Amino acid sequence: MDGDKNHNRPHIHVDYGPDYHVASYTIDNGDRLAGTLDRKYDRSVREWIEDNRSLLLEAWAKTQAGKKPDEIICALMGSEFG
């Protein structure tokens, strides 16, 4: 997540693999916004977002308020993609 105030729609950035394939996905419905990550991962990312939506929205709110969501990130790291 990025604390940039110009990022109006809550979303996450996914960075995967040694070649750093990246994509961004909305938190509200898991839609892909942009990126080069292979599309075969979209369903898994959407499911992960769905399973972790409340924590992701909490982390987004903290990030947008200029706070570090370290505790939330630690909780997310226990999940499949964290």
C-alpha cells in the first residue's frame, strides 16, 4: 500500500517472483487495476483479498492517515500471500 493521498480507491500492490511481476488490485472487489503479473494469479489474489478484506481496509485507513500498519501487516503475513 502507498500512503499517497492521490490514491483514492483502496487497493493493494502485488509483487511476485524473481522478475518482480507486479499488479494492483482493488480491495472492495478484487478487480485488477494494472500490472504485468500473469493473469493466472488473479483468482487467487481475489480470494485472498476477500478473505482479508477487513484487515486490508484497516491497513488502508492507517496508511492514508500517515500511520504505519505494522501490526496489521504482521497479521496478514500469516495468510497465504502475506
